[in-house]
Amino acid sequence: MIELAFSILASDFAHLADEVAAAERGGGTIVHVDVMDGHFVPNITFGPPMVKALRPVTKLPLDCHLMVENPDAFIPAFAEAGANMVSVQQEVCRHLHRTLQLIEQHKMKPGVVINPATPVDTLIEVLPMVHYVLVMSVNPGFGGQKFLPLALEKIAYLAALRKEMGLGFRIEVDGGVAHDTVARVVEAGADMLVAGSAIFSPKKTEQNARKFLKVARAAAPEQN
């Protein structure tokens, strides 16, 4: 199933509840929350208070991508705030297996993220325990960046590993995923698509989401 995880980083924060509702009407099924600490990435965005504020306004799962230097310190707070899914960067987790266990212990679905320069093979040992793998198709830190085609090989490799290992993890992609790139991303094997700039636009958010998903689902291998 191809899903749109719309990134609120590109939304109008002053009307966040309305923005989320519009993206949901357009077919979005996951709210993607980019958490940045100004250390691991050169930007500061949201924390647990934002997740807590979002929780009452939508029943959709809240997918929190922790771009922070010490994710273990924040996992309990995100669970308490109402997060459903939490992904952590492979590059900062000294004990990745333990961190993923911590997410699961807090009743959230664990995910792992790799940056453009990080090989997929660094994840082999933890693939059996994750709900999803997030492939960054830009260098994290800012929205609106251009898609890096090298991500396509990683997506395809993960899809092959998933089949070879008999696993069911989802493949999420984030960065420059838009109407002109989404078909290639889906064809490579991705099934959770993070998009922000391509979705949120004044009075066009619902329409953009519908169009985005139509293009994405038309490219899904099982439909061709």
C-alpha cells in the first residue's frame, strides 16, 4: 500500500489543524514530524509539545523523525506526547539495537534512518526489528531540497533485502519527493512517501495530495 506521510515542516504553522485536515482529505494517512535539534542538523524545529498539540486534532499516526544527537533522551517524552512511530538516525545511535528496543518498549513503532552517504548494509542486523526504514534522499536539515537520485539504488536494495530476508518492514523516503520524482521512488520499491513542499500550498493542499497519490499509485509495481 502506497501511503503519503505529509510533512508539516512545509505547512502554515498558524493554521496547523486546518492544514493537517486538508492533507488528510486529500488522502494523506500519516503525519510526518521533522524533529531537529540544531546540533545533528543545522536547524531547530519541533519537539514533544508540538506532538502533544497535534494529537487531539487528528487520529492519523504521528511519525516522528528524530534528527537529534541523543535520541534516547527524548523517546519517552515523544511517547507521552502521543507519537505512534519514531525513527532514529543510524549515524548518531551508538547502540542502535538498544535504541530501537527503547522505542518499542514505549509502545511505538521503531524506524531507522540513513543519510545519503550511509550504506544500507549498516542496517542488516536491525532490519528484523524495525517497522520501517527511512531513506533520506536529501541531506537532512531543511525542507524544499532537490532529490538525490542515488537514493533510488538504496531503495531498490532495501526492497531486495526485504524479499530475501522474508521481512515486512516498510520503505519510507524523505527529501525532494514531489510530483516529478515520486514515480521513480515508487518503482524502486518505496511505499511510505514523505512530502511537504509538494503538498502544502494555500487552498491547494487537498488537491496536491490527491494528485501526488494518483501519480504514486499509478507507478506501483503491482498495478502495472
